[in-house]
Amino acid sequence: MRKLLVLWLVGWALFGFPWTTFTLRPRFSRVNLLPFRWARRRDHVLNFAYYVPLGLIGVGLGLPSAIVAAGALLLSAVTEFAQIFSIDRYPSTTDLLLNTAGAVVGIAIAHIFGQRFRDRQDTDATHAIE
């Protein structure tokens, strides 16, 4: 699981930060504070979907759900803040919300399937004893 987390973080750093378009001058006029003001469905789906594995990985590592969700929110906030210093990126509250929601869905999936897996193991163990 730790290797998956490192891989996810590398992807986050590569795609989330404006490496090639970074400038020292902040572009506050590019910040979209109103969520879902501009609908770019593809970007919305990608933002949501990319953070689902983070929720799964965090729970898989045994971290409390609240810590995983807060970590996702923090990572997303760092990404959006960094994009203020880009000449072609548009930081937004929409991305922040969708990223965090994706992680929360990942957390829920991990708990649902984790419980089903534990229930199945308990059932198998009970039948093996009989």
C-alpha cells in the first residue's frame, strides 16, 4: 500500500503543479471561487476520479477516515494554491470540492468492501470449524 501511496503522490505532483507555467507573480484573477460556475465535465470527472484511490489507499494503510479526508482536502488546497502562480491554470473551489469528494467516496468504498471481505472471512472461518 505504501508503494501505491508514493505512486499516487508522484502523479499528484506531476499533474497538479504548474511545473512548466510557473511564475512568481500570483494570478488571483484566475481563481474561480464559485463552485461549478463553469462546467468542464471532463475536468470534473478527472478531478473526482483521481482522488478516489487516495481514499482507498489511506484506509488500506489503516489511517482513520477523518485523517484521510483531511489529507485529501489539504493536498487539494496545496494544488489549487500552487496554480495561482501559473500563467495558464485556473484554481477553483470546484476542484477542491471534487477532489475531496473523490477521496471520501474512496474511503466509503474501502469500508464497504472491507466489511464485506471481513464478513466473508468470518463466515469461511465458521464453516471451517464446523
